Amino acid sequence: MTDWLEHTVQVEVDAPIDLVWNLWCDLEQMPRWMKWIDSVEVLEDNPDLSRWKLKSGSFEFSWLSRTSLVPYQIIRWESVSGLPNQGAVRFYDRKDSSIVKLTFAYAIPGFLGQLMDNLFLGRVVESTTQADLERFREYALQVQAE
């Protein structure tokens, strides 16, 4: 039996939507601010597909994702092989700032899902991802200042 765990985090960035959007659209740059994302490789022959590797301690997962975009609004993905996961990054234009809202879900064996809930590991995933978005905010501000 498989359970799906879902997390949602968001951050406000004091930068225009076009800058924020363009940084996120460059998927291969995500390891700069996403702690557990080790690498992302967009496939040359099909730019809608990308190969991902996640690492945390002794855990390592990989998957192939299909991505779809609605410019300046949403980046969606869903794995097509490897670690089952899906999610979306939504963008909200606030004129002088932008809100980035990340929602993602992943499938894990049922016993592991219960263990994660019991040990509050789900909260660790969420707090780590929130810190990732805060790193993104700092990165975007640094790029904006250059």
C-alpha cells in the first residue's frame, strides 16, 4: 500500500515577477537553493522532460519528470518514472514583489508514511522546503542587485 504525502510552503520575494519566474524556469539552477535537490538535467531532445536527483544523508532518489508551464503563473510537474511525485510552483505578481507558492506530493510505502507522521518527519520536510524558499528569496535579491 502506498501513501501520498503533500506539503505546501510559500515566500514573498521583493523582486518583480519576470525575474522570479525566469529563475525558477531554469530548472537546472534549482540545486542553488533547494537543499535536497542534488541535480536537475533538462533533456536536450525533449525540453519538457527533466532528470532529477534528490539526496539527503544516505537517501538518494531519482526520477524523470514531465513539466508544463503557464507563463508567469505556474510550473507543474509529474514524474513519469522513478520516485512517484508531482507538484506545482505558483507565482503571484504583487507589482513590487512576487509570491512563490510551492506544493508537492510524493508517494511512499504506507508503513514509511505512518512512521514519518509518527516521528514528525513530515514537518522536517516542510521546514527544510520553507528554508529552501527563503534561500531562493536571498538568491533572487542577489541576482536583482547585480
